[in-house]
Amino acid sequence: MGLFKGIKAKVGQYALKKAAAVNSQRLFINWNDVSKVQILFHRSNQAEADTMAKFARFLLDEGKKVDVLIFVDSKKIDETLQNRTGLTYYCRKNLNWFGKPKDEFFNEFIKQPSDLLIVADFYKHFHFKWIATLSKSKSVVAPFNEDNNWATLLIKIDNNNLDNFLKQSIHYLGFINKK
């Protein structure tokens, strides 16, 4: 099993490097200058889903446009999660054998210009890396890990706490120099 995972990782890295040959340049952006936010989120339990829903409401109350892409680690999406306005759910069947997103809605999400992409993934999924690397977002915020070379701002969080990660992201974006 380890050999197959290694091959998947190498093929994925090669494909991503080839796809990312032409990529937009990232910028640091102040929170007050953000008007459109994209969020990549791994939904692992209801408590985290509630935290993300609260955060999305906060963004909307702040006058930000919000687009959320949510990964559910299963073979298919539970019917109760489908057809929710402003939320796009996907699962393992929407990924190819090495973890690359394969459906058109991924390309639409990637091509959509935004000021900020928040990658709320503590599991180091390859498909999140693929989307974030190719994204047309001006700035990308993600949890810290040594392998992350695609985010603009990395936030180190103890215990992979989603609520703390989101609060710290907004906090540190507020420190970035204003125009």
C-alpha cells in the first residue's frame, strides 16, 4: 500500500508542476481590502461544519462575497448535504486516482478571481493543494505545514482547531500594511 501511495504522490506532484507552469503571482492583502472570499474546507464532523457556517455568515455580514467548496471524505455525498445555496460539496468520486479534481466545477472555482482563498485543511489533501496552487485568488491563507509552498500566509495552530485557525487568519490579515 505504501508503494502505491508513493507513486500516486509522485504522479500528482508531476501533474501539478506541469499544470502550474503558468500561474498568477500572489500578493499579501489587508482584510479591509478583501471583497471576495473563497473557502476550501474539509468537513469531518458536524461541529466543524457549524463553525464554518458561522464563519461564512460572519463574512457575509462583513459585506464579503463568499464561495465555499466542501470536501466530504466518503464515496458519495449524503443527500441532506446536497443542493445548499452557495455551497458546493464533493467527495472522493470527484477525484481521479492520484487525487486531482476531475469535475468542471473545480475548474470554475479555480478560474474565478477572488481576493482571498482560505484553505481550511489540516489533513494535507493533494486536491486542496491542486486547487490552491492553480487558483486565481490574489492571496491564499492555509494552516502551517513544512510542505506548503503555495500559500501566501501560513497560520500555525495547535490541535488543528478550525475556529482558532479562522480567527487567527482574520487577525493576521488585519496586520498587513494598508495602501
